[in-house]
Amino acid sequence: MRVAYEIPLCTSAPSVFILLGTAMQRVLIATSNPGKLRDFAGAASPHGIEIASLPNFASIPPVVEDGETFEANARKKAEAYSRYAPGEIVLADDSGLEVDALHGAPGVHSARYAAEAPHLVERNTDDQANNARLLRELKNVPRDKRTGRFICVLAAARDGATLATFRGVAEGRILDTPRGVNGFGYDPLFYFPQITKTFAELTAEEKANHSHRGAAFRQFLKWCNQRNA
């Protein structure tokens, strides 16, 4: 039985998590994205959980992220990578930015948005180039119409089968100039009204309290606690 969780708040390199031991003191992450490592470390730190890289991840064939939704991509990655860790629970994420004025774009193509045809390329494009395209496309959009949200979906799988999915959402607005030097991706342009800052103006721990990725990770921890109760 697959269980889905969603928590709204008042999204390219693949990430994979393997739980070691019933106490879940460490989560191994297989990712080439240092920004995601920082985000999950910030979310895990208050719970006394260590974030570490999965050994030899570079030798595992990458999963093509060709799903039409964040959940589809997350499930595909979790199921594929879980086969390399028999008997273990593996968690994979897919995330990105949806902008209302762009009818939900960049969406699942957030990490490849600067490409001429993002849906046809497999390699991610540079964060700066992705942000530049986003600003070009929103150039004539008024401030009150620049609403959007970050979405993160985590999928937990074991031996090739999805066990549960977890969805985190952060609502905000896209600025016309970047602010902040922390974070990655679209963080310098994503303004979070509740704290009057962009995600790039926050530390990893602060961002975890407000971000889509932090919300999804907390739902994952809740699910793990229920399983171990």
C-alpha cells in the first residue's frame, strides 16, 4: 500500500537516501548537488540525524528523469536506486519551481530551464542561466502577478517498489533582481513573504524551517517514527 503525505508552508542531480539501522541516526545521500546536501543537512540537524554521501554513487547508472510530474520522477528514481541496496529503504527526491504567470513553468524542467528545449535534454543547465531565462520571461509581469511555489516530492522505496511519497510546498513570489548569496537554483529570486527574505538570504537551518524540501523531509521523519513505533 502506498501512502502520500503533503504539508504546505505558512525543486537536478538525483538524490537518494538509505536508512541505516532502526534508530535512523544517519541518512546516506547519493547526489552530485551540494545545495541539496546542505538543505537536507539543515533539515536533519535538529533531529540529531547525520547526512552523509552514499559511497560509490558515481558508479551507479543515472536515472533519466522523463516523468511529467515531480512524483513520477521521484518514484522512478527511488525504485531504480533501491535495487542497488537490497532490503533497505531508499528515498529519492524531485523538486522545482512553478510560476503562475508561466502556467506552471519551469516545473519538472526547472534544472534545465535555460536549454532551448528543456524537455529534450538530460543534463542540467547552469543556475545563473536558468535564473536569467526566468527573469526574461517575467520582465513585463507586474509584482502581484509573479506568484509561484517551490515543490519537493520525496519517494521512499525498497527493492524496486514505492512505499510512500511526501510532498512539501513553499508559496512565494519571484523578485526582479536576485538577493542573497546562500542556497542554490532559484533561491536568490524566491521571496518568502512570511519572513520577508529570499531563500538565498537564509542559513541551511533557517531555510529548512520554511522550505519545501524541509517540509517534505519532516513528513518522511514522521512516517519513519510511525513505522518504528
